[in-house]
Amino acid sequence: MSFQRSLLQFGGHFNHEPSFFLNATANVVAKVGWEEGRKLSLSWAKRRQRTRFWPRVVSLHSSAAWLISMVSIRQREFGFCGSGTFCLGGCNPLASNTLTSCMPEPVCQDATHNFGDTSRILTNATYFGGNASAYDWVVDKGSVINGTKAGEIALILTEDNGGTRMSSTRYIHYGKITARIKTGRWGGVVTAFITMSDIKDEIDWEFPGNATTEGQTNFFWQGVIPEKTQGNTSAISSDSFSNYHDYTINWQPNQLSWAIDDKTVRTIQASDFVGSDGVNRYPSTPSRIQLSIWPAGINSSAPGTVQWAGGMINWNDPDYVSAGHFYALVESVSIDCQDPTTPDAGTTSYVYGKNSSSFTPSVAFSNLTTINGARGLLGVDGVAGLKFSVGFAVILAVVGTFL
């Protein structure tokens, strides 16, 4: 049933089945996303139909649209967020209404994540409410499945899904991260293990195409692509598709190093990236850990990207035909937090603040909640959380029609 048809029928069910609106709206928004749901609600609120229920319908849809705008529960990847503290991972404070528009970021915790148990991976990031105690990872695009043996997961790429990315729910602000990975081996397909901050500070391990005896390291400051990037290639001792290797990012305030199987293969100094304007273009803000497989060798990619990744993807490759997908395998991720200062026992999050002396905002510890305001009230996620949120809007709207 379409969203529009559901809302048309709602006019005839208002007195008898108020839950109809909640079910229809919650389930459709869960499928089409908050932004599309907001647009649909606004468009229906603006339509004029002469029924005795219409004033309530207008109010309901306007309230739903308002709520959907404010409670953008899905993760926003570097989008604009308004004045409310409702935006989760990927909310860029530099591109938002204020530096505090984004939700506080869950603070780092030492951990070793093994993937024999996938119960702490949320496979649909739309349902993530910011509670990093409930989930360690969210799949914010694509799909993960069990690997070919116990204790590993596969990130999959199909011709239709655009790849898979899995992000940590907690952030790290300096420290050592090691991921145990088997990469892909196909031209045009890239396996990646990176850190990414909400203002696009980025540190990379990438494995492009069919070059299974080397990995590439790189880093970026606030998403700026310099004329000459800092990419570097390091040799891998054995085939990275057939064999597991440990890839490490050791990120410190003064230097950054990469290692393969506990052997350092590259080190840079932060002081080497201070420009003539005094700005240090070195990653320095809390970041999520991301594991991914993505299609670089496709028609929409720039020619240079296609060439870097080993050419166009062959969707008729025997491996793809046999399995129905390309894949990369992950066995574990270990995290050793090394914040510049030790957090107090009650610290829950990182928050951004003003810093007039540089282009990078300051970062501080906080005891503020990281849980999205509307769903965090009851700790409700998924469609149930949507029903609660929309239900709250309905209550406001109904009360409003009688004032």
C-alpha cells in the first residue's frame, strides 16, 4: 500500500483506528527514509480536501513532517543538521547550524571485537538511536553475512547494492586499531579499513583491485583533496585474499604510523603538515572505524579512480557468478584507546566546541547522552521507535485541533 493511499484511507478511519496512521507512517518512513517521509507528510498537509476530518489530517501531517525533520534518526553522512541535537554519526558540525547541532559522539572504549557473534552488529543503521552500549557496529549501507568459516563476517558487493560499509558506534580520539582482514581480489573492487571523523578527517588502509600483494595508506584533513595526496604503497608478505593479515593504524597527536602483521611500514610526523598559514592539516578529531568493500570500477567513477582500482569491474567473473557477490572477510578488530587526556569515570562522549585560533574546532569530554532525544526517552529502536515518535506527533496534533 502506498504512503499516499494510506493517508487517504486514514481520513475515514480517524475515529475508529488511530493506530492505522501510526502503523502506515512508521513502516513507510522506515522504508523510504526520514527526508522522503517528511516531504510526503508536508505535501499531504498542504492538500485541501473538504472532509470533516481534514483539519485534523492537516495538523497530523504537519506535526509528522516537523517531527521527521527534527528526529532524523538515520545516520546522516556529512549532511546539514539543524538547531536540535538529533543528528547522529556522520553529522558534520562545521556544516551544521551550530557546532552543537550534532549529537555528542560515544567515547572510545578498549575492546577486541570478534565476529563469531554478530548480535552486536546492527544490520540497518536506520534503527540506530545512538546507544553504543547496545551495538558495537552498524551497517550503514549494503549487507554483511557469515563468512566461509566460523568467526568471520563477509562484507558483500553486488551489482545493485553499491557495496557495504560497517561503522563502529563508538569513536576513537587517538589510539591503535588493528583489523584482521582478507581482502577482495577483483579489478575495480576496493577493500578498505579506515577511520573517518564527522568533519572528514580520514586515515586509510585501502586494497584496490587485484593487487593482492600490496596495500595503500593515505590520510586526509577535513575532506580536503590536495593537489598531491599523501598516498603510499606497502608490500604484503603473502596474498591478501587467500591469507588473513593484521593491518594496524597507530594514530597519535604527534605522529601516525601504519603496520602489517605488527611490522611498521610507514610513519609520518604531524609537524610536517603545518602550512604557511599556521594550520596543521593533520587528522585530529574523534573518528569512527569503518570497514568496507566498494565499487570503484563502474561507469560513474572518474577515469583516474577506475585506473587506480584496476579497471572496470567484470560482473561475469566466475567468483561473482558462483557466489552471487564479491566479498571481503573480517575476523576481528582490536581497539586501544589513547585519548590525549584520561577521561573521568562518568565520561560518555566527545563534543565539539569553538576554537578561534584554528580551522579545527576544539574537542572535549562530556557526560552528555549520545542517545537520540526522541527515541532515547524510552530506549526504543526500529519501527517501534518510529511509532512512538509519530504517536507523539499525533498527540500534539490532536490536542492542537481542539485549542
